[in-house]
Amino acid sequence: DGGITQSPKYLFRKEGQNVTLSCEQNLNHDAMYWYRQDPGQGLRLIYYSQIVNDFQKGDIAEGYSVSREKKESFPLTVTSAQKNPTAFYLCASSRQGRSGGELFFGEGSRLTVL
Amino acid sequence: AQSVTQPDIHITVSEGASLELRCNYSYGATPYLFWYVQSPGQGLQLLLKYFSGDTLVQGIKGFEAEFKRSQSSFNLRKPSVHWSDAAEYFCAVAKGNAGNMLTFGGGTRLMVKP
């Protein structure tokens, strides 16, 4: 079955450490996205990529980095520069263009900084 | 820039009762509008979407939503709520010419009483 796989589901990190969250999709989608979810704030866009080897900052990119070396993969690194990294992180993908805006989401990764 | 407001953070309804979740958006042109549902600790699933045409749209799981341009609203409704509908619901808006770039509201958590 096609879908989006995020790993790990739970991750604990000490302050000052970088961590990388994995996102893999087998839907053959061109576009991929990373969102951060905090209680009461909905989802906020961190980074997005519409094509391999290209990505753009979203609304809250500071302290995060991404890469898009393969169509299927869009890993997110939470760096030590991110002041408040504890959150639920969601990866999504979609077809390119005016395809209807349907995002397909992974099940999320919960990051806790100790 | 577009924005989305969901005025109700929490709503509790009895099983079998009707439901209406409110969503107001701010966007100058014709928006693309969406409702997503999220079960605890999971990703988001699309319930329904509006692009153009009939202002009353039908979605999955018996949900519907009505686009009212004069009120800048896109409220979600269900005639009879089931216990399995307990979840968090997100309204989202996209620019008409960039249908995949979504701005989400803060979400409404629905609780269902037996």
C-alpha cells in the first residue's frame, strides 16, 4: 500500500544535540512538506520541496534544515539552534501543480527535549 | 496573507446529536478550502474540500461543509455524531493558484458523550 512513513515515532534528545527525522513516501508525489504541530496552534509549515534538489523555507524554518536528494525522501534535521524543539512533527506529500491541494500525511514523530 | 480561525478550541456533543464546527478564513480571492481530521497521535486525513461550484460539499464519514463567501466561512457539519468522531478537526485554506500550500487553523477538539 502506498503511503508516507515517518520514523522514529518517538524521539528524546538532550539540549544541544541535532536530530534527524525521517520521511519516506511511495506515492510518487513530487511535493513534500514538513509541519510542526503545537497544542492550540494548528500546523505550521517548516520547509517544503516541490521537486528533487530544491526546497523552500516555510513560516518557521529557523533552527531546521532539510534535504531532497531523492523523490521519495525528505529528512528534517532539528538543530541545536532551534530554541523550543519539543513538538509533534508531521511530514506530508502531494501531487504537483493545481492538483486539488490534498496533502497525504504520515503518522508523525514526537520529539521531546530533555 | 491568508489566515484561518477556528473559534472553538473544544466542543462536546452527545452521541447522536448534530454537530457544527466553525471556520472563518481571510483571503482576498477565491480560496481553496479544506477540512482535515486527526485522531490522537496520528497524521491528518482529508474529510472534504471546496474549490468552486456547489457551495455545499459532501465528504467522507457523513460530513458536509458549506462555503459562504459573504461570511468568509466554511463550517463543517454532521447530522448525527458517532463516538468514533471524537478527534481534532482542522480547517485549512490555500491560495487559488497554489493549491498545495495550506494555512491551517488552530483546530477544534471534539469530544463525544455517550
